[in-house]
Amino acid sequence: MAKAETPSPEELMKLDNFLCFAIYSANHAFTRVYKPLLDELDLTYPQYLVMVALWEKDDQTVGSLGEKLFLESSTLTPMLKRLEAMGYISRVRDRADERQVRVRLTEIGRALKEKASTVPLGIVDATGMEPAEIGRLKKEIATLRASLLR
Amino acid sequence: MAKAETPSPEELMKLDNFLCFAIYSANHAFTRVYKPLLDELDLTYPQYLVMVALWEKDDQTVGSLGEKLFLESSTLTPMLKRLEAMGYISRVRDRADERQVRVRLTEIGRALKEKASTVPLGIVDATGMEPAEIGRLKKEIATLRASLLR
DNA sequence: AGCTATTAAATCGCGTACGATATAAATCGA
DNA sequence: TCGATTTATATCGTACGCGATTTAATAGCT
């Protein structure tokens, strides 16, 4: 019986057959969908992800945020400074270990969670997918990410 | 019988349940996997995607490249200038329509395709997935992208 | 205690990425 | 044909994102 064939090098070199490109362009597409929703909150898409991480667990170090978001301190530090300047978070050196910086929500930052509560529905809507289907795809991609980072 | 329930707002607000975050972080993961492979070619990951598009179809305008890659001229113009400075492509105003810039591979740029031919295999390998599975996932994500851009 | 190694953030340089705007060329209409 | 509109790139300002390096603080070892 016919086995699945290894794709020819020609087929492998077509942009539209690249899984990485699908992900690359879907990521940009998400950014565009989020833009109008996040403009209301004065957040960029990456900033929003940081806020989501903090709403889920307040008082984290730069390092632990970086682990969760898969970002380096060289990316986070400037972003966090902007969020601080906007009054959404505070950045304070840890008294017990002065190497670490503790990132905490301000009252305003915490309150923003309510205002942001309608965002996920808007996104789910834009995907045109059922929640269960979204969950399955999300899981598959998270598994892929884990393989890539191995 | 039990129907799939709509997730609670609490569940919806957890970072690890975000499809967008899975894609966002998988995209970064791909960038990291590509890095060592593309260093050999002196290309960044986005530059590589442009080259792939040109290897597939030479002599394109900035606009048509942008459509295929979902990028704006404000992103492409500087990128293309770098690829031109590296000697991989040429940028020439179209004689018939001076508004357009035709992007063409140089001999060196064309030759680079051979050197890049082993890259896709390395990536497939890093995904830990079967080609058929990769194709299916790629298709799902492309469909998602289309929904988001609708 | 004192020296070394490690760790956590921050800084720097470079390359995307986009929205808004500018510039220049082609098209369209009266 | 000429003026207004549209189209194709380019430019500018802002914000990621990372690798390499720096700085400062802690941990670890003798």
C-alpha cells in the first residue's frame, strides 16, 4: 500500500508550504486584530501579554516573566519601563536580593483587567473557530514550540 | 449529554490558554531554530523568507512581495536594501511604470538557493513532526490567518 | 573573611514591523 | 490636455526582539 511520500525538495521550498511562515504570518494577523481592541487600553500587543501574565500572577521578577513569555531581559526591561511610565506597573528592586526587580501591578494596572475583559471574546470571534477547536490547535502549537526549543 | 461548555472568563484570561500566545511564542521559537542554520547564509529569518519568495518566483515588485509575505513597503524597502547591499538581489525601477520597483535575484542570490537547500530538512527535523502532520497543521493555521484578516 | 564564580537586570547595536505621511508617477475625467 | 485622484514606494517615528556585553549583587569555596 502507498506510504506517505517525503515531499520533493521543490515542494519543500515553496513559501506557502512552510509551517514556519504560516505561524509567522498568523502572528502578524493576530497583531492586527488586537490593535483596535488594545488601542482602547493604550497597550501594544506584547504589552498586553505582559499584563495578562501579571493579572494571572502579580509580583513577579523580570526573570520569571521572561520564562513565561519566552522573552529576554533585553526585551522586557524597556517594555516594563514603558508600562511603568504609563502607571500600570511598578518596578522595585527586591530588598532580600537586590539583583532581582519585582514587577507589580498598580491600582490602575489591576483595574485595567476589567476594562480588558471583553478583549478575549473579540479575538475568539475573529478566529471564527469554536472554543474547543481553539483549545486543540493551541495545544498542538504549544507542543510544537516545546519540540523546537528542545 | 454534556455539551462543550463556554470557558469561564477566568480560564479565558490565562496566558497559556491563549491561542495567540501559542503562535506568538512558537514564532519566536522558529526564529531561534533558524538562527544557526541561516547564519551560514548571512540571512536573518525574515530575509530568508523574502529569498524563498524570490526563489519561487523571480522578478517581483515590492508590492507583490508584500502581498505574499503580508508585509508593508515600510518593512520591505529597508530589508530589500540590505539584501541588495549584500549582493543577493537588485532593485530597479520598472521602465514601463516608474512607480514600481522590480526586485530580481542576482547570480549570487540565485546560487544561494543550493546552499539553502538543506535548511528545510533541518527545520522539519526540529519540529519532531511527520511531513503529513506538518502539512495539516500548516493548513489549519493558514485558514486561521485568513479568518483573522477577513 | 576574602576571592572567585554565578546570577539577574540593564545596556547597546542591529534588524524587523507598522501606522502615518510624503513623494512621484500613472490614470481618469471633463 | 490638464487638473484631480489613485497607486507604488519610500521615509519617519515608535516599539519590539535578540545576541553580546556590562554592571551589580549573591553564592560558594577555602
